[in-house]
Amino acid sequence: MKKQIRQMPKFKNEDEEQEFWATHDAVDYFDTSKPIELDLSQLKPSTETISLRLPQYLLARIKQIANFKDVPYQSLMKIFLAEKVREELHSGQVKHAP
């Protein structure tokens, strides 16, 4: 007997979808006997726009470094932040989120 596949609900936003999957099993909503191939190579993580006030001299230095490296200064700032966060998490002094 073939398993009954449930209808996938429509989600208003990503948070609603995350809440749904935290309490439901994907095997009830997908036919696992027919796997599909996905190309996620172009997938980008969700981002959030923030406002950040920096001293003028600091922003000028960041732009100077970015210009030297030939990258947009906002991208360079994201790289710097990601590196520092990774460093802090690996130092053992900061606990990882559950």
C-alpha cells in the first residue's frame, strides 16, 4: 500500500516555516521513494539590514583596506565580523547556541 503524502502548507514567512518543521516530519510531506536532485550552489543565506554607526576614521580605514583588496567595503566588514565571531566561538570562552 502506498503511503499517503500530506499537502504542504503555505507559509507566511521563514520563521513560520521553521516552527512548522520543528514539530513535523518531512517524510509525511515528501515521497521519499522518488528523490529529486537540487542544485543549491547559488543559494545565499538570509540577510538582515542593520544600521551601524562607526567613527569616521574607522570607516575611512575600512574603505582604504577594501580598496587595496579590491572588494566592496561592506563585504570586507562582513568578512572581518565573520572571522572574529569564528575566533571567539573557537576560543572556548563563548558558548555555542543550542
